[in-house]
Amino acid sequence: FAPQAYSVARQSVSSSGTSSRLHSSTAASLPEGLSKTVVKPGTGTALNFGDVATVKYTCSVPGAAQPFAKSNSQKVIVGDGIMIRGWDTALQTMTVGEKATIVVTDAERFGYGAEGIPPFVPPNSQLEMEIELLGAEDGADLSSLATSDPLKPRTPDAIAAAYKTRQQQAMIDEAT
């Protein structure tokens, strides 16, 4: 199977007869600065804003020796703003079972911007994410969250601290 990049949006008609934009792995329109190549198409349901998605992923800077983040099974809330905008935007175009490569070329709009996450992600870096959507559960209605809710975008410092904690835990796990 040859990977394909998609750039056309599909329309869906609801039971009330109104048309709405639907994101899926077979037809996804992504803004300039963000691209998606489907490695394995999904056969499951499409994600909705607020769903709880279980994903396997790696995030890296092209040319880096190793990913700066990865997980074999992480639960995330679709569109909650905790992950970078490129992640949230691309995830909303996926269906269960899909595996895709997401490339962020516009770091300011979809990545970590001019700050980066020293020393893991240099400023204004292009990013590459391999994401596999393992499962989805109906989630919360995020439109009702208050602005003071703890679900806010992560800062580079918070991401670096979390990474350091994971590295320390990995060293402890290896020693035991």
C-alpha cells in the first residue's frame, strides 16, 4: 500500500438534512503549514471534537537521533488544546485504525514556535509526528468548559519538565 496525501474535504448530510464538514482519513483538508500522509487507512469511526482518542505516537524533529515524545497507548481529548495545534488539527481528520505521518512546516501556527522546547525542539523547528488512532470513546462537550479550566495549552517549560520526569522514571524502571 502506497501512502497517500489528502487535500479534499468531504461533505456529510445529517438526519436533519443539513450539510456539515466532515474530517476523515479518506478526505482531509489541512491548512498550509500542516500536511498528512496516510500510511494505513482507518476502518473505524471518525473522531468528533471532545472524543477521547487512544493513540500510539512518536514526535520528532527531522534529523534528530530520537523522538522527543512517544507513547504506545496515550489517551487524549480531541480538540482540548493541550497538545500543539498541528496535533489537534490533524487528529480531527483521522478515523479509528488509521496510521498517518503528520508534518508541521509552520512552527508558529502548528508547532512550538519561536520558543521551541530547549533542548529537545529547537526554535521554529519543523516537526514530524507518526500517529496511529487505536480507539475512540464518546467524550465531553468541550464547548461548555470555562476559560479558567485546567485544560489549557501546554507551555514549552511544562513539556520539558514532563519529558525530564519521564526520562527519570525510565532510568528508575531500567534499574529495577
